[in-house]
Amino acid sequence: MDNTQHRLITVTLNPVLDITGEVSKVIPNEKNYVEDERRYPGGNGINVARILNRLDAHCLATGFLGGSIGSELLHLMQTEKLPLKFFPIEDNSRMGITISSVETNQQTRFSFSGPVITDEEFKVLETFLLETSNESIIILGGSFPREVSQEKVSLLFQKLKREGHRCIVDVPGKYLREMTKAKPFLIKPNLIEFQELVNLKVDSIDEVIKAASELKKDVELICISSVEGGALLISKNEIWFGSIPKIKVKTTVGAGDSMVAGMSYMINKSSSIDVKEILRWGLAAACATLITTGTELGHQDKILEFLPQINLKKI
């Protein structure tokens, strides 16, 4: 698949085969029999691509795949008809396990560290991305594999920005400070990750806005979720707070990725930066995923259904 044909590209450095299931009750030190086993392609960037694909956006998913797990991931993504360009690695891709308790409706999640990526393997992906000729939106999602340093990824995204691409970053909090050196277009930490980024214990809307003031010099849009029951989207000139309607939450897995996908969709769709509508699409996509089970993620009809139900307020 030619990367020059796509305005939206998701990058998943550490994909995961998500295996989900249910038990009636989690009993420690006993064999727990799992029912309703399901398998999905996962990793933040892949999840973003899955939602964008369901919104009929022109999106390409890329990253690394290896071993038998990588082969299964490839098959699952092909089944969903995702446009793909993944690069092979010697090591095996990772698994993640999510078990839901029917009794408590709580989830237990196990996430493995994943493969080692060599310098040569990373260079192949780097070259591919840097050869993207059109002004794309490049979305980096998820954790970094072993042997892939934060500095290496940050330098790559600095190069991509210089080439005219808009970069969106949704990575764990421990990577965020280094990644802001690449001056991405959008970052989306949750409140805990944001606290780690700014090295401050902030909780209220006002405190978060004040703490984000320095970041606005380098980042066009800053979205912080889980703030006073909603999410903030901060730009250089506007601040919006949004919250979702009352729903029955079945899973939180992939909700943040879905939010990134919804915002990316609106950023790509509009010729101007409409902060209010970007936040609306992000929260609607998150809602659609919250009402699904396992790591199924939301679907277009539900995203569209939730759009008018999102509560938005200008700060």
C-alpha cells in the first residue's frame, strides 16, 4: 500500500493481540474458566485506525509485526479491511489479556512488554514515513518496544514536522515530555499522564488550564481527559470543556484511542481548526466505544448518534 495516497497515517510501534473474555467471578489461586473468548488487533494506533476506517476516513495503519502473533494480528486487520503497511521484525509481537467479571462488571487487564526492535528494523519504518510526500496527519499511539528510545522516536517526529506533517501523539505519560520536543499538533494525555508531564498535582479545570499554559507554546491542541468528569481541549486561543451523556459503561478499553480517532477525523475533515467540533467528535467516538464489550470499539452509527448528545461549554 503506497503511503503517498493517505492523509491519515497511524503508527503503532508495539501492536498487541487483544484476547478478551468473561468469567462469572475471579477466584484467586484457582483455575478460572473463561467464556466468550474474542480476539482483536490492538495497540493505540491500530485502534485509532479501526475507528477511522469505520468512519470511512482514508487512513493507513503502519508499524511492526513479528512471529506467529504478528501473523494473527495481520489476519485480523485484513479481516477488518484496514489499509496496511506493517514491517516485519524478528521478535514476536505481544499479547494483551482482558478478563471481565460478570459478578462485578470489573475488568482485569494484563499487558506484556513486547518485542525488541533493532536499529535496522526501526530505520525501515523511519524511511517509509519520511518518504510520505503529501502533508499527512501522522498519529503515534501506544507504548514503545524495548530498545526503541524516546529520543529516537522524538527525533523522527521532529523530522516529520519539518517535512510539513501534522503529528498527533497519544503515548503513555512517561514518554510525553520527550515527545513534546517534537512540537506535535495534538497531544491527548489523561489527567494522571498530564500531571506526570507538567510535574504538578493538578485536579480542577482551572488548575489544569494554568498548568497547560507553557505547553501551548509548542503544542497546537492539548486534550486532557478525566478532568472533573469530562475533557478539556485547549488551543492557543480557545478552551472548551466537554462531557458525555449518562450511559452504561461496559468497557473502558480503547475509549481514549477512539477519542483520538474522532478528533483526528474532524481535524482532517475541516479546512480550519474548529476546537468545539473536534472535541465533540472525540467524545462521541469515546462514547460509542464505552458501550461496547471487550475491545470491539465503537461503530459509525453510534458515533453519529452520540454527536448531538455531547455537552460542550466554552471556558
